[in-house]
Amino acid sequence: MSLLARLLGQTRDDRDAARPLWHRVVEIAREKEWYADCGVADTVAGRFDMITLVLSIVLVRMERDPGLIPASVWLTELFVEDMDGQLRESGVGDLVVGKHVGKLMSTLGGRLGAYRDGLEADEDAFAAALARNMTLTEGTDPLPLARRARAFAAGLALAPADRVLAAEIGR
């Protein structure tokens, strides 16, 4: 909840409706198969890349359903909140956290566009977008990652809006 909301006496945080979905996005991004089978580097950068990939796929699904648009905004706000906290925990000072978060949001926005386009294109185009944007272990072919991400997106596309918001997605 924002400071302004607390000062004005609001006790409800709208983002709470999307919080389970945010936790599920992170949980899916941490699944070992992305790293062991698809070649995503198991590093801080690789884990961030996986979060942005899974989050982008979820946001693309949400933008197709007008009823999920507000929740997609809350989900993005939770991403920002989490990244802010992660930066502070890693020792980034208050004076530059905002600048770093701005860069992370820019990265998410760019990837969201690239992944949206890649999901609408053929498998090779999506693999190329992933190769440009993901931290992969050396020599990794991005095609298995593209296939797994595309399968996740296909399953998500079939999920009703209420199940998406309830974080009943993935496996």
C-alpha cells in the first residue's frame, strides 16, 4: 500500500488481488527445467530474465481480457515493488534505486514487446527474441526454451480469466 493511501486512511491495497499471481509468476520462473533443460543461466541475471519472460507471457494473456487489465497493472506494480526490495537488499542505495527500477521497467517493456511479437510469429522468430534477451549458458540453442515458453503461453491462453487471477496457472 502506498504512503499516500495510508495517510488518507485507505486500508485496502488493490494489488492484493494480484499478489498470488505475482508469487506464482516467480514460482514458475524458478522451475528447475528452465535452467536444466532449456539452458537459462542459473545466475541473478538469468533468474531476472526468467521472471521477465514468465511475467511477459502472463501480461500478454491478461491484455487479451479487458476484465484482467486492472490486475495486470497491479501485477506490474508488484514486479516494481519486488525489484525495489531486491535492489535494496543487494546494497543499492536509496538515491539510485529509482534509476535502477526505471531501467528494469524499461527492460520489461522492451521484452514484453519482443515476446508479444515473438509469440505471434513462428518458432524461430520467438527463439531469436529469446536469444537476444535471455542469459543462456554458453552454446545453448534457444529453441527448447522457445518451445517450453510457447507451451506455457498456449496453456495460459486456455485458462479462464478467474483462474489466471487466482494464480491457477502453469503445470
